Amino acid sequence: MASATTTTTTTGATVGGGGDRTTGTASSGPTDKKKKESIVDLAKYLDKAIRVKFQGGREASGILKGFDPLLNLVLDNTIELLRDPDDPFKLTDDTRPLGLVVCRGTAVVVICPVDGMESIPNPFIQHD
């Protein structure tokens, strides 16, 4: 074991020391962490057509083949919906086939089914 050194300054304050660092114990609180639940349940949309909007304005539509808790998506038969070059907020009728695509979850902004919308309860309201 290494001994801790202590230095006294001219003002009388003690500097250094730091205690025994050989035990490696940390008091970070309780060890039982809550498991994070995904707010979105995409399992019911597997093998169904969905539409995805990304940061930057791009949109794609395809068949959902897989996903993970970080919202990384695997889409098959994907087509990109192209925007008007003069007005970036307006979609055109032009599309571009992409095929099998892996979408990074950090870029996903909106996921919705092509068939329609479904009302869900607000997941942020605390139920007593």
C-alpha cells in the first residue's frame, strides 16, 4: 500500500492526501437500476409498411424488418420520397428506390404506419 502524502501551505491549509484509493469502492447509490422501457412499441409494425422522417428533412417508406431499443431500423423495399429543389418543405411525386436500408436511430424524427394512425395514451402522464 502506498502512503498518502500531505503538504501544508504557508497559509496553513492542508493539500494532498486524498485517502486510500486501493479499495476501489464507490458510493454511487443503489445498485438496482430501473430497466428503461421503450416508449414506442414497434413490434406490431414488423413486416408492415412504415414511413420514416429523418433529421435534415429526408423521408423514406418501406417494410419494417427489424429494430432495436435505440430506434435503429431495418427497412426493406425502401423508397425515398424526394423534395422539391426550389421548396425544401414540399414533397414531390418523385421517388428513388433504395432497397434494403439500415436507418440510424439518432437521425429518426418520426415513425408512422403507412396504413393509418392509432391513438395511444400519453406515456408521460403518471398514473396513480
